[in-house]
Amino acid sequence: MLQIRNLHVSVAGKPILKGVDLTVQPGEVHAIMGPNGSGKSTLAQVLAGRDGYDITEGSVHYLDQDLLPLTPEERARAGIFLAFQYPLEIPGVANVQLLRTALNGQRRARGEAEMDAIDFLEYVKDKLVLLGMDDSFLYRSVNEGFSGGEKKRNEILQMAVLEPRLAILDETDSGLDIDALHVVAQGVNSLRNGARAIILVTHYQRLLNYIVPDQVHVLAGGRIVRSGGSELAEELERKGYAWLGDEAEFMETYL
Amino acid sequence: MITPTAYREALSRIDAPSSFAALRQTALRKFLQAGLPDSRQEDWRYTSLRHLERMPLHAPAAMPETLPALEDYPGALLAYLDDRLVWQDTTLPATVLGVLADAIGTETPAAFGNLAGNGLVGSSLTQLNAALWREGACLRVPAGERLRQPVFLRFAAAEADAMLYPRVFINMAVGSDAILVEHFLGDPGIAYWQNPVTEIVLEAGARLTHLRIVEDSNLATHTGLTAVHLGQDSNYRALNLTFGGLVARHELNVTLAGVGAEVRLDGVFIADGLRGAEQHLRIVHQAPRGKSRTLYRGLADGRGRGVFDARVEVRPHADGSDAQQSSRNLLLSPHAEIDAKPQLEIYADDVKCGHGATVGSLDEDALFYLRSRGIDGDSARQLLLHAFVGEALGLLDDTGLRDWLMPRLLARMPRSHLLEPRPWTH
């Protein structure tokens, strides 16, 4: 589904990603872990099509098509979804308006009929229940005055409504208390299926207790320095990132 | 230099009642002495009216033969075309709503001409209006009465190079209540000059909600003045919308003269293409415990130029006044410009005053957020722009005029020029 080959990315002339390789198959959940500043968020933003990142080398293919020339909206319509680490507040735009505009934008692009307001409400109600949100969330301005946990839940609500093929969750666990983490994880787990791939970007192993990944990758110094099963996350939890230091430093210096 | 001939000629064509002829002569003389305002005057440093001197301006010719196709106006309507009343649709008695010249013919409303300037005082443009207004409109709501329907005054232009001087006088008697909509517009593609003056008097406890919509042609010049006088515990709420005119300028002078008067001034202006849109507000707190709220949103695109210039004066003895201003402005192109100039002058005690003014560009992070959900760039911008101006449109719900107005506003929202999305092949 997703093939990243030797991806090099710079921001304002400074190299951040220095040759990332990653392959994700449909139905898989991958966790990308790593210390602060390792380039985790950069990778998530680049996949979503954010401006301001220079791709200096390498390629990204999604569903056998070159992903990099596509605009953010084209990627979204092709089924890519990024749950933001810091979801934006948009005063004056109601949540329901965003959700319906987004869903219908995607349906139009796929040649499907748009959903009218009544059908949409019916459709979105089940998703709200899934995330323990009440109807009032629909009519509040997008993320305005939401608590940290509400913002993260709102991201997963958007994911549930848009039903992406590849979801990238950027630090969705940060700032969540244990109850909120539970709700969010439950929401994500319910969206796991054989056709959908999920990439979890996270600093901590905590989230992976609730959403068990098929593969774990450690990103350090702009490269993936380790890959393994979910036991790798537990090892990181026990030992921290420091024991990777030598390895990461070696790669930075000599590769 | 202005050539006085056009103005003298215009005056000679007005068969004014003799009681006003002398006043008109005086007003014209004063205008000709002062001339058009120019950029040396502080209030006029942004706008040039020099182009008016090069236009073959003249008073509109005789009554147009064909009636314009009128939009649907959900209320009482007086429709003017080139300064003449061409259509009315109202069940209100003539003593309440009618032509100003007729109202003055029988009895001059006591306050008429005092607020804006009656030829003796006021700016040169106001004097010009005092000299050359023709039929005008007059709304006098009797004490304690509440008008069930909005009153629409439509001032349209159809003749190229016409000089138009709409004149409106509104008197809200004690405890009365009404909704007024002034709508200025003109045939697309013609240049003309509207120089309207509206005077509004609110007696004690009266309430008026006032929508003023400038939708003049993109070649037109609009220089308008609204002067409002508030009595004790009266309430004036206004929504000023400027979507049209090559040069569109509105001066709004509000005096809170009675104790406990309340004012809410909302506005949206859009300056795109080569257009200029200027809002000059002057809010004078004269009496204790007055409250004023100002909330304007400005958009400039292309080489558009916007100005928000608002001065709040809290006079001595106007203790306990409360004045808040908010002006937020968005620039949508690197060549657009908006100047926001809020000012406070306080000479009283125990006063709560504040203002906030920002000029910025569309939030790129918010734009990316929306696009990452599959909303195309153009729609995402529109969504953000609608939300931005929407903050100033609360009065549309209070007046029930949202459905009537929104299509007009949406048609004038700046469009972006992003590429069409490529089709996705899967």
C-alpha cells in the first residue's frame, strides 16, 4: 500500500530525514517511535502533503502511484488521513460543516453521490457513539474551546467519518489521561480492518498497550535504526532511547 | 479644480420649495468655496476624489422610462432610480414613510439637517448633498410603535456619469422600534457618483436596527454619511456592508447624547480588484453610562485597499461609559492593503474602553488542516473566509434577513485562483 524508499527531507536547508525506508501493507498497524527531534512528525507531515518540506531524494508510492506530486486534498481523497498532533481551532466553522464538506468533497472526487444533511446526521451519529461524544460536538466550532482530550477524540471522529485507507496518527496519545486514551484507542481499534493500514507515530509505548502494532520502527537521527515486532516497543519502554544512542550516532556519522 | 457649472446646472433643475431654495444656494456656495475634500485633510489621506473632476458629471436627466427589475424585498419598500422615487410598496401611512420633500413641504421635522449639516456646518460633501438632494426619504415611527416589517430604501443608479444625492431622515419617537435597510446599487459597468446623507434621531427608549449595503457598480464612487443621535436608553444597532464601488467611503458619526444609550456597530467590507473601501467611524459618548460595541471585519484582495478608521471619544461627565472596538482584517494578496486605525480619547472617569485591531493573512495551518481532510484549496479558503466575516453578521439573524442577504454577500466574496484538483485515478 505504502512504499517509502530512501526518503530525504530538509526543512529550510537543514536535513531532517536522511534516508527512510518503510513498507506498509493493507491491514497492518505500524508504530513509529523515536526520541524528540528524530523526524517522526516530519514524516507524518510529508505524507499528508504539507508545504515547506524539501524532498531532496527518494520516493513515496501509495497504491502504486507516486504520492509526492499530489496536493493535500488529493491525498485525502485517495484515502490518506493524518490525525494532527495539535489539531487546529477554526472559529466560525461548525464541526458538522467541516465533516460534511470533507466527506462530500471526497465522495465527489470518487464519483459517488453527495450525502444530504439528513443522511449525513444519521451516518455521523453512530460514529459519535463510538467515541463517546454527544451531538453538541457537531455544532461547536471546530476544536474551539475543546479540551486536549476532546481535540484528539475529534480527530478520531473525523477519521471514523472519512474512513481512510491509510491513517497516520501523529502523537495522538500525547496529552491524554488514561480514560481518554482508552476511548481513543477503542475508536482506532474499531477502525482496524484487513483493508486499512494505520501508522502510529508516538514517543511513548503507552498507546501500544491498547493498540497492538504489527511492526514497530525506531526513528533516530532521521533514519529507521531498528524494526521489529511489538516486543521492540516493550524493550524501548524498559531501556528508553539512550541505548540506541551509539547506534544512531554511528549511522549519522558514517552513513 | 471643479467646474462649478455642472453643480449650478444641477441646482437650477431642482424645483425646491422656496423655503429651502435659499438654504440650497448657501450650501452650494460653501461647497464651491471649499471644493472636494483632498488628501491634505487627515480624514481623506487615503482617498482621492480627483477622478470626479475629470468625469462629465451631471444631474440625472428626466425620469427614466423603464422601471428596473426589482429584487424581492421582504418588507416595505421605497425604490429610487437616479434620485427619483419610481416604485413604492408599503401599507404604512405617508406620515410614517414617504418622500422627504413632501414631508418637509407640510412640516419640517425639527431635527432635520441638524446632525449632518444643513449647509451652514458640515463637510463640503454634506453641503453638496444639502444643496442638491431631490426627493429623499423620510421615516417617522410614532411613539411606542413597533413596525412589523423591515423598511427598505433602494437607491439605484442607471445613468452613466450621474451625480446622485440620496437624502434620508429617520425619526424614531419615544419607545418606537423598527428595522431599516438602505441598499445602494447601480448598473454594472457604468461610472457614477452617489453622495448620500442619512440622519437618524432616536428619542428616549427607541430602538433601530439599520442595515446599510453598498453594492454600487465597480466603477462607481460612493461617499456616504450617516449621522445618528441617541436619546436616553435608546438603542441603535447597525450592520454596514460594503461590497461595491471603485471608491466606497462611509462616514458614520454616532452621538450617545442620552444617559444609558447603547450602540452596536458591525461591519464587513471587501476591497478586491482595484477597489477601495473605507470606514470612518466616530463614536461620541456624551452622557453617562453609554455603551458602544464596534465589530468590523475587512477583506482585501488583488490591489484592493481597505481602511478602518474609528475614533471613540468619551466626553467629560460621560462617566461609566463602556466602549469596545474590534477590527480584524485579512489580506488575501501581496498587493492588497488595509489600514486599521482605532483611536480612543477619554475625558471622563470610571470608563471601560478597549480596542483590538489586527491585519493578517489567512491562517496557512488552518488551510492545510482543511485540505488534509479532502476539502479543495478553494473551498477551504471560502470556508475560512465565511467564518471570518460571519463573526460580524449576527444582526442578520436578529432581523430575519440572513436568507435575503447571504446570496448577495457570497456573490461578492473574493475567489482564489488555485489550480483545479487533478482527478484521482484509483
